[in-house]
Amino acid sequence: MSGSQPRHALHADSLVRVDERTLLREVLVKPGMCGHNALLVGQIGDWTWEAVSELCGLNVFQAADAEGSPTYLSFYYYQVLGDRAFHLRTPTFGDRLQVVSTCYGLGSESVLTLHRLSHAGRGLPPKVSVEELLNARIPECLYVQNVNRWIRRGVTGNKELYAAAPVGFQQAHLATPAPELSPRIAYDAARRRGAFASEAGERPAGEWTLPYEVDLARDLNGVGLLCFATYFSIADGALAKVWRLLGRSDRSFLDRLVVDTRLCFLGNAEPGTQLSVQLRRSVRGEAEAVERFDIQIIEEESQRMLAVVALTCDRRGE
Amino acid sequence: MSGSQPRHALHADSLVRVDERTLLREVLVKPGMCGHNALLVGQIGDWTWEAVSELCGLNVFQAADAEGSPTYLSFYYYQVLGDRAFHLRTPTFGDRLQVVSTCYGLGSESVLTLHRLSHAGRGLPPKVSVEELLNARIPECLYVQNVNRWIRRGVTGNKELYAAAPVGFQQAHLATPAPELSPRIAYDAARRRGAFASEAGERPAGEWTLPYEVDLARDLNGVGLLCFATYFSIADGALAKVWRLLGRSDRSFLDRLVVDTRLCFLGNAEPGTQLSVQLRRSVRGEAEAVERFDIQIIEEESQRMLAVVALTCDRRGE
């Protein structure tokens, strides 16, 4: 065997800049970015940081404010929209995906990033927009919108976080979403009311409260904050327990079809903190075809709300 | 801004083939591959699969046997050797790493992969060997050895796994480690005796048994098996509980300095299975400078041993 590439060589992942606000990548799905866990959510979050780095003039992975204090591009709102053919648990080892990522401007301290994931080789256009995400989704694609805010930590640790614009952050060249298409409508309501807006025809169908303790061995990221992907794991873990309380099998939980996940991040927490996770179930449609879980993640002692979550399941054909 | 690369552009991750058994990469550390969790362990595992794909003639991510049944390059032995300056929790957002990966032959159904991680820019040579890993480690580097075996699933699910060589796996061109340097010595002992060999001067210092249930929302990989990185999380989670039982603070757990982690994977488990995690603590050296935890992960009902773990902590200067 010589130094030349052998015939079996994997296609390398590729990343190209389509225009001043769009990146296009083709990637091989690896075990570390798929499964019955939040690894794909984490991978997409990495792509958000990379998109902002490439498109907004600074290295997000090492950003700092004018005083030299580290600033983090924290996740504030994270929505994942899929369908029966492509949802969060669809990609598996060896799949090749096309990923289109676009940044929109949301002012000097925030940025909106959209991603569209699909199986590679479909010839889909290398662009995505809020209009497409909200009103014209292509079937068998996974759409994601992330709103990120620049923050820095206060002296008291993870509880105290401040807005902080880093040096070098450029967003004037980005388009701004039309007000009626902005994710602000969704997350402002979630913050004010502790729940995302409900849908017409929803009927309440149960409530539960479950304890959770911030896990020292799994929940913290590389700078000691509760990782954004952990919030998804906390919500999914509570949902798994409710699934059993509803008399359903573990297998049916693994096979659940979540077509819309929304998460608004309102606070962080110290390692070891006791949380309480409150779930409300509602259903709508014939034969309860749509099931929705509204979840609040709350710091037990202070009753601070750390996150508001909504998970919408498609139960047709179960 | 034009279509040309802006000045702030991140260095793209690079991957080159050094020779027929060695890969060299330079990577930016992203949130999805670091932290107080098993994400770096998972990332290194992905690099193992990629190294075997590039160096052994097949696409590991989609391997199959002669009948077309999927085969998986399962993790059998995973050792991580660090020092006070570079251990599993050292890399953080924005660090640039040099990673050298080399495959060794272990017969038609197994392969040994070594990795050496270090901060980029040190000018370290693009090669690593079992001799270096065992007898001549360079300071401030993280060394990893992975032994992987080809398996396929039986009809009864995750409990039943068989050896299975996939089509296209080439290993004749790889070097074979000298018998006295082979990891086989370590993992054969672990399998036979339920513990890795102990060190001279170790004194027993406590035993605990803790329950764990396989987590439907976090523990399974993209093909529904208990993920190899999950075993590290289970061991670390049990260790965190023992840390409190020893009267130590959560902060001191997060600051623990584990310089040698060994894990031998003996079995897999179904989602929802009850496990029991047994820990034995031993200490050696002046002022108990070295502390070691021997851990067994056992399926409660069958008493099947799923994994044998050893974690060695450096407590000097605490």
C-alpha cells in the first residue's frame, strides 16, 4: 500500500461558504453525533458556533469582552422541526448528510442561526430561510433554529449570568427576520407565561412533577456550565418516567416520534443542584393523534425557572 | 464582505495520512467534545473508527458480514493515560490539538488503535507506538489505547453478541505489538478476575455497591446498543456518589485528577435494565498520594459482568 488514498477512502467532510451568511457542509454521521440521547442536538449546536465564527467575524470558541473576560455564545432558544421520515433520532452511523446553515441578525448581543439537515445526494438547494422553515418545509428534512445570546459569568458562578458583547462580533451584514417570522414571538411568550403558546383544540391530559439532581458526571460542559444539550436530556429523562406512568413500554418510548421540540433556556445552575421537572400533557385531534408535553425545569430551592420546553409527538399509526 | 475568506477564519481541522498505519490530525476543540462528561471519550472513539476505516480497507461506519448483516467495531478495552498537565478534562473550547493515531494488528477480528493528544504547535513527531505509550510517554500528552472487536447482534437483542469479521477488513499490513507490550495481558486478567491487576503497596480502603438503571434518554447509541462512552459515565456517576460518602465536596470531585482510566467491556444490556455498580477503593504511597477505584458494572438479575473499570487518581497537592 502506498501513500496514495486507497479506494475505500471515506469522503472527507466538506465545508464551503455559499455567501456572506450561509455555510454548506456534507458530513458523515459518526457514533458521537447520533443515538437515543442529546448528541445530535450537541453536534448541531457546535455547527451554530462554527457558523457564527465563520460569518460574524470572530472566533466564538475563544471570545472575550473588551476587558478580556470570556464571553459565551449561550443558547437561548432551540427549536427542532422534523417529520415522520426525518426526526432527531433518524440519522445513524455512516449516513451522509447535507447541512445548510444561515445566520440572521438579532441585534448586537444575539444571533439567529438556521440549519436544514437532509440525506446527502438529494440535490437540495444550498440555502435555507425563516420563510422556508416556518411555511415551506421540504419533506424528509430536519429544520433547526437557534437563538444565541452573548453572556459572561458573574462572580457567584453559574447562577449569575450577564449580557456581554464580545470584541469583533459583526452582524450588520446579516438579514433580519420579518417581525412576524421572528422566533422572538415564541420565546417571549414562553418566558412570560412559563409555557409555549398552546394550539387550538388541545385538551389537558395529566400533570406530573419529578425530581432531578444536576449530575456531576454528565451535565457540565468544558467551562463548568450546565451544557445546553443537558436540558434536552433532563426533559427526555422526565418524559421517559411519565411514559411508564402512562402504562407504556420502554420500547414505545424509544420509538416515540417527536416532530417539534422547543426549548427556551432561562437560567443555569450549579453542579449538584436539586431541580424539579414539571410536565403537563395535552392531546388534540382524532384518537389523540397529537400529544404535547409542556415541561418546566425549575431550581427547587429558589423556584427559579431554568427552562421551558415543549415536545410535540405524532402518534398516528401507533 | 466578499466571498473570499475573512481574516478571522478558523483554521479548518486537518487530517493527513502519515504512512500506511498512521493518521495525523489537527482539530479545534468544540463544546461537543469536552467537559465534565464522556464527550471526549466519545470523540476519541470516533477517531478510532475513522482510523480503522482509513487504514484497514473498509468503511467501519457501515460494515457488514458476508451475509450482509451489520457488524460493529465494538470497544473491548479502552485505556486513557494522562498526567497533571493533560488529562481527560483538560481540553476546553477553542483549544487546538494535535492527534496522532496508529493502528496495530491483533488478528482477523480485532484491532488495536493508539492515539496521542497534545496541544498543537509543540512540534511533536507525527507518530506514536506501544513502546512510547507504555515506557516513554511525553509529558503533557494524553495517551489512549483502544482494542476493538468485530461483533454482530444475535436475535435476542443486546445481550447476545457474536464475533463477526466484516467484508473488506485488512490488517496484514499492520505491525503486531510485542507480546509483553500487548494490552491483552491487562484485559485478559481483568476478564478472568473481575479486576485489573493491582499495584505493589496498595491497601484496601472501602467498598460500596450502588444501583443504576440503563437510561432510556441518554445511554443508547445510534443502533440501540449501550454506547461505549456510557460505561465511563456510569463509572463516573458512581464515583461521584462515593466521593460524597467519603465526606468530600462536589467541587473536589469536579477537580479530581484521574491519570489512568482502564475499561474492559464484557457485555451489553437492554434499555431499562437494572445494574449494580460495585466499587473498591485502595490507596498507596505516602499520605495516600495515589487512590485507585476498582469498579464492576454488573447486570443485577443475571449477575452478568458488563464491565471492569479501574480509575487511578493522583492526589498529591490536594
